Amino acid sequence: MTHGGPVAQVPAAQVPTGAYLLDVREPEEWEAGHVPGAVHIPLGELGARYTELEQDRPLYVICRSGNRSGHAARALAGAGWDASNVSDGMIGWHAAGLPMTAESGQPYVA
């Protein structure tokens, strides 16, 4: 995948309900708390696994703060996806009181 140009920056509070969400955080971050229904592909695996992603609907990419997801969203946009970066990441998602789940059943801590 090549690195594309600028992508849309969308704050967590403005991500549409039911959006197609890709979480690029590490497994331990995902287990601590993630968006229900999100797809999890750690950033380091994205180059090998990006073909798992549906290409026929807008994709929102999220990480903890918006940095790693920004790199991923640019690469995906360059490869043909309609990708946007969740600019404030899981920190913003949590702050906005949006739905989250954790593998451990423990409350999420950003």
C-alpha cells in the first residue's frame, strides 16, 4: 500500500451510528476496551491483512489518540478505500460517552 494524501478527520462524536470501524491498536489495547462491532487489525498487520476490509462503504479508522489511525487511513485511502481518521481516537470516543465493550468485562480506561 502506498501513502495517500490527506484524509478526512472526523471527531469520535461525529462518527455515524453503526459506522464501519477499523481499530488499529495493539491486542492488549483492544482487549481493554473497543467499539462493539469494530474490526480489529493491528497497524503492524494492516499491510498483510487490508484485503479483509470491505471496500464498498465508508471506513472509519481509530486508534488511541488518532495518530496511528491517521497513517492507516491515508494508506487505505491511497489503496482505494473511502477512509476517514477518527481524529481524537478512543480517548475522544470514551469522552463522548459512546458505546464500548471490553474482553475482560472491566470498565475501559483511556
